[in-house]
Amino acid sequence: MFSDPSQCIEQFDLQSGSRVADLGAGTGANYEQADEVTPDDATTYLAETAASGTVADDYNIESAMALIGSGSSISVVQIGVRGGGTGTTARTFVTRIKAASGGTVEESASIDWSFNGFRTNNEGPTAHNYALTLYDLPGASTADWTAAELDSAQIGVRHDALSVNEVRLSTIWLLVDYVPGATKFVVLDPADSTVGTATTVTVQAQRADNTVDTNYQSDITIAVSGSATGGGLVDIVNGVGTRSVNDTVAETVTLSLTDSQGTGLDVTSTQQVNFTNPVPTTTAISPSAKQVGSAGFSMTVTGTNFVTNSVGRFNGSDRVTTFTSSTQLSLQVLTSDLTATGTFPVTVFNAAPGGGTSNSQLFSVTDGPPPGAAKFVILDPTDSNAGTAVTVTVQAQRSDNTVDTDFQADVTLAASGSATGEGLVDIVNGQGTRQVNDTAAETVTLSLSDTEGTGLDVSSTQQVAFAEVQSGVVEGGNVPPPTSAFKLAGRAYPGAQLTVIIQELGPNQTPVKQDIVADSGGSFEIEFGEVLRGGLTTYGLVIADKDGRIAQTKLFNLGILKAGTESKTIFAAPTVGFAGPAAATKGDFVGFIGYATPDSSLELEVDGMALAKKEAVGADGRYKVLMNTAELAFGPHRVRARQIDAQGVASDFSAQKTFIVSQLPVPRADLNADGIISISDWSIFLSRWRTKDPDLRATLDLNGDGKVDISDFSVFVRTIRR
């Protein structure tokens, strides 16, 4: 018995029409006489009765390629015979084999047929085992047999001639011990994997009985579908080869084979491997904290198992996410996320198939000033007389226009015309100054350049007017009063009320010109001069819309003017107010109203971020914008506006107004604005209910119907009960 279960034995018979020589005079002298699976002995056989010499007969055998396959490994070949004699006189013959016709011959020892009758190899009193066994090719060769060499081999017998006793050959065959070769390539069922993690795909060269042909060495090509990678030539060694297949997308990948090396083996085997999204993990976020009121920013998240469609979440809400690698991504934190102090979770979500939500990293919104400087700003300098220096102040400001007192890097100031004093401004604790002077009466433009590479915005400019010094002297040695005038002209809103004031020290303001009304297009023109003072004086232009809302006050420093009229052109900032209470329950709308110049466009900015849509201003200058608060965090928010004309000229921003996004169902019932409705609000409600001040009592119009009555009382009672 053979220990290898795949090892086989095959009997090769003679091939039709294969006889190549005459054995001698005998019955039926042709190959059919010896080609019998079940021999009939004396009926058909080959006989030799020559009187002298030796004769041989060689035969081709059946196709080895057809019987055992081209890839089979051959261990042993043996020649088997059935023969006999007609008497007891000693007669012999030998079996023989050669690798091809005319090739090297190898023969067995002599076989004694000195008996009357027929016997097979090992029958009878005289055992005739397989007398010719070969492990290698004939002759002195050490090479193994192959199926191709068996295809050309010949087997036969050679007789010693002697007329006394006839020798007969009933049948002859070749016995082959072999291990079958591979007939097919098979892709084994691979393990499913997650996106970004490779799976090993194994290909085997198998026999027909599905066992591996460990002698097989030829390669095969594997193909992968979809966006998977890893297809290519599989290096088959001892019947087995592998490749690593990976994918960046969650999908089912089909694996198939092509016989690129011309092996002739079956390549119909296919398999599928499923790539699913992994559950992400996070290890860090940067930055991990910001101060309340900061502007939105891009946060870097590091971890593992990130995929191309991973979504970063801030406090449970999806944010715009940019994939960098499987270990890093960034998400856009909104300005509205930073309006209230607290600790907020940051997570990463991978969608199905597979997927899930990561562990969280905590982000802190803290009290304190906003983060570092974003821009250099030249403060509006005072005008001066020619020859008298002006101190120009430059500040490193944050995005909310406050000074960053930790900022120490410098910036360069430039001055136009014949002015002197430009150069590097030494910024210490966020602020620095330079002295600018001019010998000529002219208006000098001040600008900045980032020569130190700080990266801050340097677009700020200012102008300073150097006036001509009057040389005339009158009785008493005094400089005569100016005979010039000053004109303010520009655009505000239809029916706007304009007042020119002198800004005294402290809170005092002295009106100079008042009761000026802008025309139906919002244009105005104001001229004054009789009150101009010597030296430098701060004047202001106060603009109020028809509903009494005050725009940003515009201030000017005026000195001694030359004779004639000088002017400044104004493009007023719009006014901003609320169409109702300055508070809303999260998810409700808050309304912004005010006035702007007709036919301009209005740009609203909430918490430092401009709204996507600009609003067109109508002919009456009035505007109203509704904003849903669903995307805003609980707490206070800031709004301001500016207007842009048809030529793209933009006004200054208005003063900021504050509104609150509340968790309360009726925010206006929070009369003391502490974020809760409690007994304190009840006390305020009762006090205002009894007041005779109509404006104060109007704050109790909780249902917004324009009057204060028992309905508002009911609203408050229901609210406080919650």
C-alpha cells in the first residue's frame, strides 16, 4: 500500500498498430496477439521457434498524457508479462523498455519459461515477479520519468532462439506508479475585512480530487473588481501562492483568475470579499480649547480607522469634514459653536456597512479674551498743522477689534507725499506708535506692510490732514478767526435725522447743526463754519433712521482750515434693530430690521460670519431679514450690518447688537434675562403690571398682540409653571 492517498497506479497497454518487429514464426504474429487485458493464452499469442540467434519485438504504449495528465509525478515503472513454454527444456526471454524508438534500451534479467503452459509474473511454483523495475529513465540516467517521455516510450521482449522448446508471449503491459498533477487553480474563500485593512487571498494549484499539487510551480494572475487594489501575478510555489488585497471603499470585491502564463489549467474559480467600514477611534484634537466668542476654525482630529467619507461631529452635530488619511482628518467648527462656555464632545462617525461612532475627545470653550491678533489697525490720527508732528498709533487687534496685549511682532508704516516718520513700528503688548510730520499743507495717506512676516492683515489705512499755518496777525497779536467752511455730504437713509456735534471731554456733546433731514434717496449735505475753533476739535455726525435707531457715530478731527470750503463724503452704516424681542427659542426665527441706502445690498454678520445671502434694499430704505436659530448654540449672539452700493463700495459696519438663543419656550418672559423664569421674573412682572409707564408696561406683551392684558398674564403663569 502507498502512504500518500493521492498516489495512483495505472496500467498501460499496447497502442493500436504499434508492432515494430517480428518476434518470429508463431501463431498470429502481430501486436493484437500480445495486447490482451484478459489473455486467452493458446488462442492468441506470439511464439518464437527460431533455430539460432535472438529476436526482439518492441511496441508503443497508450497515451500517458491522456491517462495520467501532463503534470503527474512518476515514481516507478514496471514491465509485466504473461508467457510460457511447451516443455521443460530451459528457455528464457527478457523484458525491455526504451524511452523512444531507437533510444537507450534497458532489459530485465532472463526469465525462465521451462514449463508447458502459461503463467503471469508471480504465478506457479516458480515465481515470476516484475522482472524489470525502473525509478529513472533507461540506462545510466538519474532523471525521473515524465508523462511526455512515457508518451514516446516502447516496451517489448527479446528471446534466445532454440528450436527444441517453443517460447510464447500471451500479453505484455507497463505498470506506472504516479502522483497526479494539478488540473485547476482555486481561489480559497478569503476572510472579510475592513476598509484600509488588507486581507490575504490564497490561490492553490489543485488536482482533480481537490488536493494541492505540491510539485506545481507555475504562476497565475488574479483580478480584483471595484476600487480594490492588490490584483496581479500570483507567485505559485509548491502549489500555493498569496496576494494582499485592500480597498479604500466599503464594497464587495469579486476575485477572478486569468491564465496569463498559459498553464492550461482550469481558471473558472472565483470568490468575493466584503470590505466594511471600521469603527473609528480618536486619540487627540487640536486645538482642544478656544475662548468664548472666538471665530470658527478648522480642527485637526487624530486617531485610527478614518475613511474617505468619515464625518466629524461637534457636540453631536455633523460638521464639514476633510479626510487627510486613515489617522487624521479635519472638521470645521462654527462660530456659533463657540458662543457659550462649556465642554463639548468631538467624535467621528463612519457610515454602514460596518462603521459606527468613535470615542469622544473633549473640547473646552473657556472664559477670557478672544484668541490672538488677526490684523494690524491704524487708529484714526488727529489732524495737525504743517510742521507739527502727529502721533500715529498702530494696534494688533483680534477679530473682535480688541487689542491682543500678548502680541509683540512689528509692522512697517508708510506715509504718502512729503510726510516724514514712516518706518518700523515697534509693537509692544499689542500697540506701537510713530511720529509723522509734514512741512507741506496736504492730506497724507498712512498704510501698512507686513515686512516681518507676521501673517496678520495689513489692509488698514488712515488719512491725516496737515493744514497751512495762517501768518496774518491782528491787533493784540491773535491769529484771526477762520473764514472757511466745512461740508459733510453723503448717503444715509430716506428721512434720516442728522446732527453735527462737538465732542467735549467726557460724555458731553454740543450740537452744532441739527434737524437736517436726508432726502427720499437718503442723500444729505451739511455745511458749517461759523463755529470752527482754532486748533484741533473733534466733531461727530449722528444719524438716526425714521424709527429712531442710531447709526454708528462718525467722528472727525478738524483743525484751522484754509480759506474756502473743505468736505468729507460719508457712506453711513445701516441701522440694526430687532423685529420683536431680542431673544428666541432655539429653532424659532429672529428678525433683524433697520434702514439702509435705497438700491444698495445689505450684508448681515452674525458672530463674525457673514450670512450667505445679501439682502436687496428697497426704495424706502427699509429692510427686514429673518434668520432661523436652529444652527446657533444656546446663549448670546452678536449681529451687525454694512451696506454695499452698486459700485462695490462698502460702508463701515454698524454698531453690534446682541440677541439670545434660549432654551425657554417663551424667552420674553425672562424679564431679568438670567436664562431662567423664576420668582424674580414674577416680581418684575407684578411691578410692571402696576406701572403707569407705557413703555415699561409694553414689555409684558408676551403674546405679541400689541397690547398688555389678561392673555399675557396667562402666558406668564403657564411659563413659570413649566
